[in-house]
Amino acid sequence: MYLRIILTALLLSVATQAQEGDHPGETQKLLVPREVIPPAPLLSPQEALATFRVPEGFRVELVASEPMIETPVAMQFDPQGRLWVLEMRGYMRTADGAGEDQPLGRVSVLEDTDGDGRMDRSVVFVDGLIMARAFLLVRNGLLVAEPPNLWFLRDTNGDGRADEKNLVADDYATQADPKLGKRANPEHSSNSLFWALDNWIYSANHTTRFRNAAGMWQREGTISRGQWGFSQDDYGRLFYNSNSDQLRGDLVPSHYLGRNPAFSGAVGASYRVASDQTVWPGRVNPGVNRGYQKGQLREDGTLRTFTGACGPVIYRGDQFPGEFYGNAFLCEPTGNLVRRNVLTETGNVIAATNAYDKSEFMTSSDERFRPVNLSNGPDGALYVVDIHRGIIQHRIYLTSYLRGQAADRGLEAPVDRGRIYRVVARGSARSGRKPSLATSTSAELVATLAHPNGWWRDTAQRLLVERGDRSSVAPLARVATDSDSAIGRIHALWTLDGLSALSPEVLGAAMESEHSRVRATAIRLSESFLGGQESVDLTARILKRLNDPAPEVQLQLALTLGELRSGESLSAMQTVLDGNPGNALVRDAILSGLNGRELEFLSLVSKVWSEESSWRSGVLKTLSRCVTAEGNGARLQQLFSVAQAQGSDSAWQQLSILDGVSEAAPRRNGKRAATPPNPILLDLQPPLLEGLAQSPDPKMRDRVERILSLITWPDKVALDDVVEVTPLTPEQVARFEQGRELYMTTCGACHQPHGNGQEGLAPPLRNSDWATGPEGRIVRVALQGVRGPINVNGKVYELDMPALEVLEDEQIADILTYIRREWGHTAAPVEQATVAKIRAETAERVDAWTEKELLAIP
């Protein structure tokens, strides 16, 4: 009774900063009547099976449980069918996170020796890990992420335990670096190492991809994706999510969209595939971190929307009915459920919808059922990783409300539990064949590339690439050009690419395939040959496909033509663009590939576009904005000449061009003025602007005024036209250059080298008031991060930026100095002493900053 009184008082009180996850001023009131909250007893694995509800025709089976495994967070089947499990046993052993600094983590290898479907043998491959959070089977060894290190481990003597350890990277999941102490943040750090169709290893929430070529580990920048979990479809499109955003994906390979520093906001990467965030749990959910907030729970106490979405997987197995193939499954541990989304594709755009009306694929009445990851199995079943505990919220975000909920119903313990289940379709037998791909011949692996189960295909491709067996090249070429299986051809092409064994002949033949996905893949892979001796024939084959009716081929053409710098590429781009009117993916694919040729492309299309349309107007605006962003007076002068040449029938073109130029002027966010750039010097005043400046239309005069703020000419020069910039000292120049290097490795993948950011991932830094405004604001953003909504250049972003506080004061100062003086910025550099002072002043702060808080800082 005394405990209940204390808890009631706690939940009715105004939360304070004493609990790290509390927001100042919030009233954390219990909204669900106590009498409707069921108890949460610890159930045995067998008892837990009775709590599941799955659609008719399916059943849930237990694969492994404690004490064999404890706190599992990820799993993977090896080529021999053994199940590898990553156990994050140091995670949240208490509500205060005690034990996170202890070497409790391990990777276990489970095996079913008697064929009954249950794991009965376990060997610990490696233990003594501190908060290890990701792993991947590669090259007859194991990549393991133990923040901030990424290790490659091998068993060289055959005893089942790792005895060789090599460092691959020392900057993996730095947000969870133990040296950060209580600020180490496992909820927002890199995870889910994943071998993709393109033979690169990606991660969630990480801006580096890896691969091993000839025994050497290579790394390359990429965009940040999602929060926890990673998957791909048959064509290598990547899927991921974040806690409140259930499913996003790359409709186009992200590297294309960062090619043009003058073009920002391209669509296609980190695309929101699922717009509806509603969930339908099978029990009341009072134990949700923000369950006291209005709208988080329904009136019946069930979770209303996703708050812990994670672990997505595209089902590519062969055990479920055919309509399930290619569906997206994902976890919601706070709601004790697994979602099934049906994916539909229209013109390369994918949309996800819940497969069930006000219901879910898998629910449980057990509050301790916490699915955190999903996986396709070699038997075609869907595997579910259940961390199985009462509290899964990390201490950094744990609210007083949830702490009280846990104490009230005894959810804090026990923690050393964990289960792995599989979901199977009744009446569809699981494959009885136990994999033995590690001992298969290369010829057998080549044949496996057409297997109906994606796990077999992916594993066969990886093994072939890792073996480097040149005897497999000829069989792979035959599959790539002659196989009846389209997906087998695609895997064969990517396997040849991984072996550096593609040939123009194979690619040319593949471009003639009757399967559109094969044609698109061949066009993409031909890019490595463009510009070489073999490019003439391949270029002709690519241009031959300009009128290909398949949307996926049209999109790939739009992307690949940007890599083709020959004379006919611009007219080819115009053909593809006109053939896909209003298609945003094709439009941005074309624009991203122009990179310095926007003026030439604008001149071309302005001659052939006579009829006005909104999409054409938008393209002209963007092209002229890109030309303006170049800052080249001669080219901008040419742009004004093109605009002036438009007759009365093409007045819409002239207006669109001028709009694009005016949009390049820095915008103002409320009372915060963007730092004005130095004007672009022209040879003479554009006659077009001289006349329009006297226009009776106030909107036209405003447009011209904005343009005039961007340009100058000899007769116009005045002292107030040029921003006085204090030159950097030699020491500051050195820091600027060091900041450039650090920016590229820490910020560039999201905000991009050109500073324009990426849609759905990161706002622009270029011409941003946040970058060039008061240094106290941007230093705090670097130290503790910022959470949306936040207004940047007139647009509101809901995205969160993680902290960079793991970096030293000097490193942060160098990065910020670079940001404040690059891209035409003229703001003062940031000193190391300033960062150190603000770090000391904010030492107790854990939560990210909000826009309101930052604006209060002068």
C-alpha cells in the first residue's frame, strides 16, 4: 500500500530533471485506470506461446530461450544452418543502467542437432564484450561492433571460439562509446551490419559502408539510415525505420543523389514508404515511456501509434503463401506486436499499408514480449528475436512515469531472459534440407543464385564473392545472360561485379533481356566502363533503351545518363525527362547528374518546351537556382540572356528562370537573418532586370529586388554591396582545413559535402542561420544534439541530430569553423576555448536541445 501511495504521488507530480528522460514542466499522470491493467508475470517459454495471436493458418514455434540465450538483440544463420545470436547482456540491467560498462556481452552459436526444430547445443564464440550491438558473418569470420570499435574475429584452430581479433574501424557507434559515461547512448548509435546486393556492408544509423576486397577492408561514405534494423528487397533497395517512423526506404541508390553540390532536396533516398503510423496491440499498454501524454494511448489504454518501431525485414522466404513474398515485417516492442505491411509499387514509388484492418500480424498479451529484430530463415520461416523483459527504454530517455509503471508491476526484473521464435504457415512444410553452403562447390553456389528463398541466394552470392574463384566467372556469365530466372540473372550480375569480372559483352547482352529489372541492373553496372575503350558500344546500347517502356529502366537511365559525359547525354536526358512528365524520381535523378551542366541543359530544353506545365516550370526554376549557386558571373550573365530571349509565348519560362535565381537568395527565419553572401560580379547590368525593376506588379519588383541582392556589376559597386570578412589567420586556416576533413567523416554523409543536406535525413547547413548565427547555439547543437521540429531556411524539419560530444573540443571547434567559413559563409571561427567553456556549462545536460531553447541563447 505504501508503495502504491508513493507511485501515485510520483505519477501525479510535475516531472523534474532528476529523471533523465523527463521534460521540464510536464505532468506525468496515469491515464489508464489501474483496474484495467493486467499483471505482468514472468511466463515460461512454453506459457508464452499461448499468449500469441497470429492470423489463421499460422503458428508460432519456440526456437531457443534462456538460459541458452540471454538478452538477444540480433541473429543470423550461417551457411551451415547454425544460428548465431548476439546477446547484449549489459543493457539496462537496472532502471539506472548499471552494468553497461561491464564485459557481459557475447555471441553464441546455436545448433539443432536432432532435427526437431529446437536449438539444443550452444557454443560461445566470443564473450567479454562491452555493449556489443551488431554483428555480421563474413569471410569465414565475424564482424562485431563493440563501440567505438568494429572488430573482425576468426576461429583459426577450429575449437568454435574466436582466437584472432583485428580492428576494422575505431569510429563505429561512437554515440555509445563507453568513455562518454552516462551520456553513452545505445538507442541512437550504429547497428545492424548488413551485406547488401551491391556487395557493400551497410548499417543502420551509420554514415560509412564497408567491404573487403583482396583481404583488405575498405570504407566509403554513405547516408545515415534509420535507427535499429536493416533489410533489402530482391533488387537491393534498402529498408529501415526509426522509433516513430515505421518504414522508410531508398527508392534509388543514395550515392546518385549527392553528385550535384548545387542541387539539394532530391527525393528518392530515405523515402517514407509507410505514412500511417497507427498500431493495434493485443493488450493495454500503460508501460509506454510517454504514456502520460495525450494521444499516445487510446481511451482503452492501447498504444495508438508507433513509438518503438525497429527490426524491419522484407520477407523473401518460400514457406509462407505467395502473397506474403516481398511484404515488410517490423517490430513494435512497446506494443508487443509485429506488423505486416503489404508493399505496392507504382512507377518506382513504393507504398506500405497494414495487411490487416485494425489488427496486426502478431500480437501478444504478455507485456514482457519485446520483439526487437526479425530475420528470414533458410527454412523459409520468419524468425522473431525477443529481448524479453519489462523495461526496454534506455535510462537516458526513461521517464519518471515509466519508472513508476515498472516498479508498480515488478517489470524491472528479471533481465537475463530471451527467446527466439519462428512463425510458420500451417500446411506449408519447412524446408527439411539443412544448408551446407560452406562446403558447396562454386558451381553449386552459382546454381543456388536462382533459389526461391532469398536467404539462399544472398548467402550463395556472398560466398562466391568472398572465395574469388575465377572458375565461377564463366558459369556466372551464362546465368547472367541466359537463365530463365530474372532474380538469378540479377544476382549473377552483382556477383560478377563483386569479383571484378564483369565484361561489356555480358552487360550488353543483359541489356537486351526480356526482364526489365535485369535490363535496369545491367545499365547501372555498365557505369564502371563508361569513358573507357569499351564505352562506345555500351553507350550505344544504353541510348537504345531511351524509349524502354519499363519504369525501372527509365529511372535507371535518368541516373546513369548523369555518369555519361558525352555530347549526346544532354539530349538523352531531355528525352527521358519528357517521357516521364511530373515524375519526381526521374526529375531529381536527371538534376543530380547534371553537376555543372545545368545552364547547357536549360538552354536545350527552353528551345523545345513551348507548352507550359507546372513540372516544366519547376525544372527551370531548379536549373536556374543551380546556375546561380555556381557563383560564376559569366554563366549567370548567360542565364539572364536565355531568359531575355524568351518571347511573349514563352513568358512562363522567363518567369520560372527568374524565380529560380531569386530563390537562391538567403531566406530569413523569423527574426534571425541569414548571413548574406558576397554578390556575384557580372560584366554589366542585365537589361532584363533593368526593365522589370519598373514593373507595376509588386511581386515582380520583389523578385527583382531579391535578385539584385545577389549580383553586382562595375557601375553598381558600393561599399555596402560587399560583406567585410575578417581574414582567417594562418592558424585558423589550418584549423579550417582540419575541420574540412573532420566534417567529411562525421557530418558529410548526411549534410553532404556541398552542405545542402538531404531530404528526410538532414537539413542544409549552407546559408543556414543555425550554422552562421550565434556560436553558442551551434556549439550546443554539436555537444548535445538537437531535436525537431526546427526551422531551417524557411522549412520545418522533424528530424533529430545526434550529439558529437565524443569528439574533442578542438575537433568540434575545427568542424564548426569550417562550416561557418565554407560555401560563401562569412561568420567568425569557433575557438577551442569556447567549446570547452560551453561543454563545462552544459555538463549535466543529457537531452537534445529544442529550437525554442536554442533561440533563447544570444
